[in-house]
Amino acid sequence: MTGTGGEIFWVFARRAPADPLEHVGAVKASSEAIACVYARMNYKERPWRDMCVVPRGAFYGPAPESP
């Protein structure tokens, strides 16, 4: 996970307009704008059409367990 401090953001992307968004990873950043930059830098191995970053806290349900 990228970043040394801040909030965890989940990264979702799709390759084509008809494709569903898929969870491709997570970044740790101090703001949404920085999270977008980290996501573009870390997940550029594929030509994504759309990429979204969402604060992990925006989702309801149990938090993932820490390793």
C-alpha cells in the first residue's frame, strides 16, 4: 500500500464502458486528491477507462482484518 500516513482508499477501475468496476487495490493517502495520484501511479499496468478511489470508511460492513 502506498503512502506513509492518512486514510486508506480502495481503488476500483474498469477497462471498457460496459465493464463493471472491479476492486484493483488500495492506497493510503492524506487526501482524496493524493489518493487519486497514488492510484494512477500504482495501477497503471492496464489501460483503465475509469478509475475511482473511495475512502474505506464509506463502506458499511465489517472492517478487513489486519495481518
